Amino acid sequence: MTTAGTPERWQAALDRAQASGRLPSIVGGVLRGGELVWTGTAGAVTGVEQQYRIGSITKTLTAVLVMQCRDDGLVALDDTLGKHVPESGYRDATLRELLAHTSGMQAEPVGPWWERSAGVSVPDLIAANNGSGRVLEPGMTFHYSNLGYALLGEVVARVLGDDWWSLVRGRLLEPLGMTRTSYDAREPHAQGSSVDHFAGTRHDEPHEDTRAMAPAGQLWSTVGDLARWLDFLATGQPQVLRRASLLEMAGPVALAAGHQEGDYGLGLRVLRPAPGHPFGGRGVVGHTGSMPGFLATAFVDQDSRDGVVALMNATAGVATDRLALDLMVGSDPAEQVARWVPSSGVPDTVAELLGLWYWGNSALELRWHNELLELRTLAPPALSDRFVVTPDRIVGVEGYLLGETMQVHRGAGGSVTHLECATFVYTRHPIR
């Protein structure tokens, strides 16, 4: 496989993702033959070396530590968790099952949403997750588990006699020259963001220290450092892990249900382009990531050493696996897209109109987007009408309702009862 396209097409792909996903910022890079041949940005970003949180891409580093221990004869993949963490309630799960998310344990640890809460200690995490939360029989199917990777991090800590982060830094980052990957944010770094769905306003997300859950998603990194990591996943490095073990990690173990394409190996996702994609057939390996305020994607072809990286400071907005495939090809630069800019606030005359509306029983949403009022269908094909708001009119400036006036109807108490535009009537509840 080779990454197709040109710098213009790759930049167009970032621009399209930023606009359609309402991303405050995105940075990306393309590798050819292991070399970072292009980087680009879109949105409000200080530069491509700005750090972003990489979420579950962290799991690939945890998995490599496990494979190092296996290659050094310190563990076997069919060891049970109980051999190394005997007090765990999931002591019968094997390391192989934890790596491949087939242990059947629950997706998330007991307690508040760990990604947005202050972290707990390892003893507290183990005590709270006593084994009663298992949702499937071991080996039954793929079921993604952040908890499983926290426990894998504790396995390597006990086997190697040091804390997980020190092991990551000393055994992975330093030998690979990944100087801009860190446990906490280091300047310059992006601020995690969420975007109000209807108002389009940006809000800061917390950058919590996840502590015991860190092996599942704590780390921060850059396009440059992740490019180094991707080339390592393709080629191996004698001081870190041999290529044969990396190829073993990429061998599909379970169908990754819930993902658009692909399978899951031993800590690596195997992304398989759909039929018709220029790179259909053999898969690319890597991982996607998300944390409150951040999205990430990084994949590489282990034979050609071609790959892509993209980092974003938004909680939602794009399908990160699809973005990786799109960036490999790029987008048509002739298809111009308007950069999305977070709203500084919604006019009082608009705020009460935002939200879900129905035309008959078909749902639409009315949102504030780039200083225009946008009426969008929710069912395919997605269609949008945009309106400019003046003191005395709401008038269409784009779409089928171009030039038409939207009328706001109110009841006796002054509250909005329905909207009407060119005989189309929109209500807050479906009419059947």
C-alpha cells in the first residue's frame, strides 16, 4: 500500500474534517516509507508540534511492554492475571484475552466516569472491581475494556519492578527518541474541548490524572512522535521489540464489532478498508483514541511503512477510523469547505429556537453554525438550509429555502409554538 494523493489533497482532508466535525483544531501527518513527508493543520492551532492527548493509542504502548516481558521470558500470553496480580477479581483472565479485549470483563471500571474524574490508586481500582462486573464469558467475543488495560499496566509494573509510566519512558520513549510524548501536558499543548451541539460554543474539558487507569489512555503526544511510533510498529527496533513480535500483535484475534472496518489483534487495531477503497485488501495497523476533549488516530502499513496521524481537540465530531482512511487518499481540493469557527455566543432571538424540530414525523435540528441558523435533516440524505438572522427577519441564504422567510409563531403566553417557512411547518413534537 502507498498513501495516495498530494499535499493539497491531504490538506483538503484536514480542512473537510475540521469543518464537518466542528473541530476547534486538527493536526495531521502522512508517512511514506517511514518518513514524515507532510504535516498540516486546520482550525486554531499554534503548530504541528503542539501536543494533544492521544487516548487509547496509549494502549499500544502498554501492549508493547507486555510483549517485551513475553519475549524476555518473564510472562506468557496464556498466563492468568492471577499469576501476577493474585488479588484481582478477574484473576482467571489471560494476558492474551486482556490484550485482545476478549476476557469478557466490563468496558469501564466501577465508579464515576474515569476519564473526567480524579484517578484512584491501583489498590483501590482492584478492590472496586472484584470480578462481579463481568458481562460475557471469556473468549466469547470482542468486548472493548479500558479496565483490562489498566490491569495489564499493573502486570508489567509488578513483573519489571517499576511504575508503568517510568517503564514507558525508559523502555519505549527514550530509545525511540519520542521526546514530545509525556504523562501530563507539556507546552505547547491543545486545550481539550467539547462543542455545544446546538449553540456551537466551545467549552474546556478537564485534563485529569487518571492514575491507575493511565495505561488505558493517559498520554499526550505530537504528530512527529506518533510518526516515530508508527514506523517502529512497522519495522521494530532491537532495543525495544523485534518486528516478528509486532507482526504477531497485528494478527487478528477478534472481529472488532462496533468499528466501521477491521479486527483487533494483541493491542493493535487492524483497519481494513471497505471494498472500493484504493487500499482495500490487506489492513493497516495502529489505534484510535479519545478522551474528554480529544480525538486521535494513527495507522501504518507494516510492509510499505506508509501511514497517517491526526490529532484533534474535540470530544466528538469525526469517526477516527474513517478519518485515517480518508487521509490516506486525501480529498478533492476543488471542493471548497468553509472553516468552522466556534461561536462566541448565540443571539437572544435565536437561543429559544435551537434544538429538535419535526416536519410531520421527520426529525430535523436547528443549530447555530458559523453565525448562521442552520436547519439540518437527521435522516439521509443529509440536507441543510441556512438562514441569516436580522432584527426583523430570519431569511434563507442557502439551500432549498433560499430567500424564504422563516416565521416564528408564538402562543398566548409568548412561548414558541411552531416555525413556518414556505408552507413547511416545524413543531417540537412529531405529528402523525
